[in-house]
Amino acid sequence: MTDGPAILVLDEDGPADYDHTHIEQIIGLNLCVQGEHVTVRVGLAHRRARLADIVPLARAVCEKITDRVLRQCRTQGGSVPCRPGCAACCHYLVPLSVPEAFRLAEEVLEMPESRRRLAQRSMLLTAKHVLERKMPQDFVDEPAEPLRDSDDSPQAISNWYRDLSLGCPFLDNGMCGIYALRPLACREHFVNGCRSACGDRCAAEEVVKVPVRTTEVLGQLAAELEGTTVEAVMLPLVTVWYENNIERNKQTRPSEMMVKRFGELVENAAHEDYSVLTRPV
């Protein structure tokens, strides 16, 4: 990683472990999501930033949005069993946006050696199982248009992955080993009702609707900045993918522009039917 974070999420006092003299600019993001204001103070320590540097901001915005969604759900009498220690959904396909993939790969590399080796080995073994299995043909073929909610391909690939019966490579005795670093797709997935429904395809599982999918926002942001189509990376393949895309991770853009554009995309997603599905690579 670089010599310190380029983009920092600030609380009222700022991060206690960071030298404030390195912060060159502070931006206040004031977002409106379903009639509620989401405010985040962002410090820019460098004029330019990499895609991976925007992820902590996306995590912070995601947390603020999902906190409001869950509070509203419970106020209306809902029951959300999702919490640390519940691994009912940890065998689902988890897609990461390109910025998340870069960030998580770096965070794994920064783990203490014993933990890093264990995480890398688990990811490689899971990736091996994934790559040895034949994916649905409709998904393998290059689509002419971006995948939408009405397409069968996302559900087909999700069912295919679920049938592999693979647990998340970061599961440790039924607990998430990277809970503070977990993907945005995990942070945004909640069910309303009985926990047992999560593991039973026949059960009626009500997924709590989140108005903004920050993982999709990051996917769109990366596509705009790189001039590509929207991409997603399967969680078990992050290490392999990262090794093949290191040069992309070195590219920098103006940090202020990245932060402001991220905020615009969040608001666009909140006010539109924003549900473009990405395809794993």
C-alpha cells in the first residue's frame, strides 16, 4: 500500500492514530437516502488516490445506510436475525467490486504471517474447487448487454455456486474471520424472519431491501474511471485475480473527484431503480 491512506473517514475527533498534519483537505458528504440524511466527513491526505483507497468510505456509508434500514425494519415489527456469529449465508456467492478486490487482497497481505498464510491457503483451495467445476453455459458466454434483475443468469450462477457446498474461505469455526473487513455484499444482506429460512431453499425468506447497494456503486465508479464495463470478482478468486491485475491497482486519480463522484452515484442509486447486476470474472 502507499505511505498512509489517501482517503480517510473522520468521526468528530478524526482518527486517533493518524497525523492530522497530513490531511490536506476535508470534504463533507451530505447524502439523502429515502428522505434521511447521511453525513460523512472525509479527509484527503493525498491529492491522488487508487481505487482501493475509496473502500473505507464505501464501508462507512454502507454502515450508515444499513443501520437506518434495520432500525426501520424493526420499528415496523420485523425481526432480523443477522449478526456476528451467524454463518447461515456464508456459503453463498459473494461478488466484490474491483476496488474491494484490490483492498481486500492488500488487507490479507498485511495480516500477521500465520494468519495471512492460513487465509491465502484457504482462498486458494476454495478457488481450486471453483475453477474445477463447470459454470452454467449462459453465464460463461459473453452477454451482449449488462445483466439486469430480470435475467436468469445471476440466479443460475448463484445456484451453481451454492451447489458446490463451499463455505467462505474466511470462515473460522463458524465465525467470520474478517468481520471488520467483510465485503459490502455481506454487509448489505439481511433477512427478515426466521434464521432457519436462510439454509432452506423451500422456505419463504424475505430479504430486507437496502435502497443503495454500495458494492454496485463502487462497481460503477471503477468502470467509469477505468473506461471499462462493470466487473465483479468472486471472493475465493481474489488472490489469483489480484496477482493478475497489480498494475491496475497502481493507477491513481484525483482523490477529491473520486470522493465526490462516489457521493453522486450513491444519491443516484437512492433516487433511481438502480439494480444493474455485475458478472464475476
